[in-house]
Amino acid sequence: MSSGAVAAGMQTAPVANRGAITACVILAVIMQALDTTIANVALPYIQGSVSASADQINWVLTSYIVAAAIMTPPSGYLATRFGRKRVLNVAIAGFVIASVLCGLSQSLVQIVLFRLLQGFFGAALVPLSQSILLDIYTPEERGSAMALFGVSVMVGPVLGPVIGGWLTDHVSWRWVFYINVPIGVLAVAGITAYVVESRRDPGAKLDWMGFGLLSVAIGSLQLFLDRGEQLDWFSSGEIIVEALICACAFYLFLVHTFTIRNGFVKPSLFLDRNFSVGMTFIFIVGITYLASLALMTPYLQTLMGYPVVTAGIVMGPRGLGTMVCMFLVGKLIGRVDTRWLLLTGLAITAWAMYDMTGWTPDVSQWTIIQVGFIQGAGLGFLFVPLTTVTFSTLAPEKRGDGTGLYNLSRNIGSAVGISIVTALLTRNVQINHAEIAVHVTPYNRLFQAPAAAGLDPMTAGGQAALDQLITQQATIIGYIDDFKLLMLLSLAVMPLVLLLRKPKVPVQMDHSAVME
């Protein structure tokens, strides 16, 4: 649920305390935002420590995203029922404890379970922090407060890879999680001392049946996608069971939603054309937002042999491009048709992906930085205009529920995107390896050339060298296929812009909610 709809009623804080309250909630937001990207560059090191395969290690990312997606919509209810200050403190404390447990993990099962726990607690940090900021500032000051809030949310994608790379290289990948401890302690101490509790409504209710069914559907879908490639999809009984659970839970959720008056999801929301189209848009944006980031980490460290610090530094400008363009687009909203801004963002994103389809391990650092910045700029052109146009024709009383679903769609898109590109990469590398190996025979005259010395397929050493070379080439082609898929998704969603209606009256929308 959107932060604006989260339990209201907090008294306006004294001016002297505003700075302290702002600093504390911003710390909580930065802590959560960092964790969306800081673990990416450490994945190859985590993979070695917990003995995971290339497709399994991405569960560290997807488990966190799925848990956050499931728990974001009920955060408003929890704050209304138990008090915003109390829920926020519990969320921060739980997030810190889960972070420590992630750092102490000794197996893949442990770190995935603790990342799930981290996502469950972290889901409430951004919307509740945003809600507190909206309450302690006057309407005239809220614009500046939300600008500061937006910057704090975007600090994660910028600093996450850099900080994560430095900690992994100089200390240990475990400190990628331990760094949350001092930040969380400061945030809890400040919130306890300065934030005034909001009014509670003991009679507040949540559609637990709808929430539970949707959670089961999302969780089983993610298991289906994450384990499908490893278990050879529908040849596995486990995959069939997970698919059936997902389908049955989602069907029951739909039946429940359409037969109850105050359900977890309001079907009337989807009668608004802009909202329905926007939900599809943000799902696709979610796929391209984190899936490409998940691909870049192993590409830089495994294929190109970059040290973890270097990989973090060259990935940082991607978030910087997003931040810069979000500020630029913020100035253009209201002056330029948001549909043109959306098309610009999609075109920039598609071009960046197209450029990446031509990459090899010989690509220069400057090219990686430049294309990463451009890709981030494309995302920056999408976030704010998409939020604006999605909610522009939605009734004000429905925007609270709409924002929760909107962010749920983005998070699911991110998790599904990471799972799909990882599964396709694993499958395509195997296929490409087999297709290339067909041409490796003792009768191929290319192996008789001087340049092919050491690649004699008739010797054990030559066979090992050839297998390594073929695997590298097959992996490069596999990455190209994934980049091409992300490019095609960006192009395929462009016609949906034609379905969006331009609002007759400019809508006053909290653009920072897009990053919840």
C-alpha cells in the first residue's frame, strides 16, 4: 500500500526535531536501497562459499525481491493496526538481524532463507519512512522532502556495486550484509527518540485469505522458474507440483477477489485503462531493471576477469544515469507529454541493450561505463513518467491500493526477469556448446594452421583447451541472446503507449513512490 495511505494521524513534529527524524528515516531507506544491488558484485564469491551453481546463486537475489514484493502491500495495514513507529522499528531490527544471519550463512539453503527473512522485514522500510516524511513537513515543504527521499532511494543503485565490491575485495563478502548493523542501530535509536507514534486502529482488517493465496501463487511461481532449468522443467515431478500449486492458488485468488466486497485487491482498479497498461509497463521495466544487472556481474568477473572492485566501479554509472535523468524528467513533467518521455526511455533502453548484443570480453571499460550510464538514463526516463500516467486517471481514493499493486508488479517483474535470463543463459550455453563442438574434428583443416597450435583435438591437452575455448564462446553467445531478449521486450512494449490517455488535468502524484 502506498505510503500516503499508511496510517495517518501523526502529530507534526517540532521543527527542531525534523532534521533528526529526516536523517533517521533516510538511513533506513538507504539501508534497504543498498541491499537491492550491493550483493550483486559479491555473487561469484558467495557462490564459491556456499557451493552453488551459476543458476542457483541468483536465488540470493530473487528470494529477497519476492519476499519484499509479498510484504509491501500489507505494510499499510500493519502500520494502521499496530502503529507506524512500532512497525518501522521492528522492521529495521528484523532487517538487521536477518542481515547478520545472511553474513553468517554456511550453505545456499541458509542464505536463501535469511534473504527471504530480510525481504519480509525490509518491505515496510521505504513506504513507512516516506509516510513519516510526508507527515512532518508542511504541504509547501513536501516537494523538497520528497526530492531528498528520491535521492536516498537512488543512492543504492549508485553506491551499491562500488561499496559491495570494495568490501568483498578488502574484507569479505559477508561484510556486504554486516554493514547494515551500524546503519540499523543508528536508525532505530533515532526513530525511538524522535518519532511520535501514529494513531492506531485496532479494528483495521486485512483480507488474509486473498493475501495468503496471492503469496502462495507468487512463491510457487518463483520456485517453478528458479528450479525449472535445474530439474529439466516438466520432466520433473516437483516442477509439475509447483506449477499446479501456482495455477490453483491464483485461480482461487481470482475467485475470492471477485466474490468478496473488501478484498486484498480491488478489481475495479483495472477498469481504469491507464492503470492496467501501467501495470504491464512496470512489469516489463522490472524485468529490464534488475535482470540486466544480474547478468553484468558474472559477465564482468567471470568472462572478462575483472576484479570485484573494478566490476563494482564500472557498474556504478548505471545508477548515476538513472538518478540524473530522474531529476531531468522531474523538470519536464507537465511541459512534455509523458507518453513521449516513455517512448524516449524505452528507445534509450532498447538501444543500450542492442549495443550490448555486440559485446565480447574484449570490450573496453569506457564502453561498459558509457553504455551502462545510457541504460540507466533510459530507466530514469521511464520511472517518473510511468508513475504519473499510470495514476493520472485513477480516482484519488483508489491510489493507495493502486500504488501497492504497482510496486508488487515491479518487484515480481524483477524476480521473474532474473530467473528467466538465468535459465535461458544456462540452457543456451549448453546448446551453443553442442553446436560449436560439432565442427571440432581432426579433419577440420583449421586445426592444422600454425595459429591453432595447442588445440589439437587428438591430444588430451588439446581437447581440454578446445573445451575451455568452446565453453567461453558458447557463454558469450548465451549472454548476447539474453541481451537481445531484453532489447526485444523494450521494443515490444512501445505500442502500449498508444493505449495511454492523456489526463485532462495535471495530477499531483508522489513520484518517489515508484521506487518503493
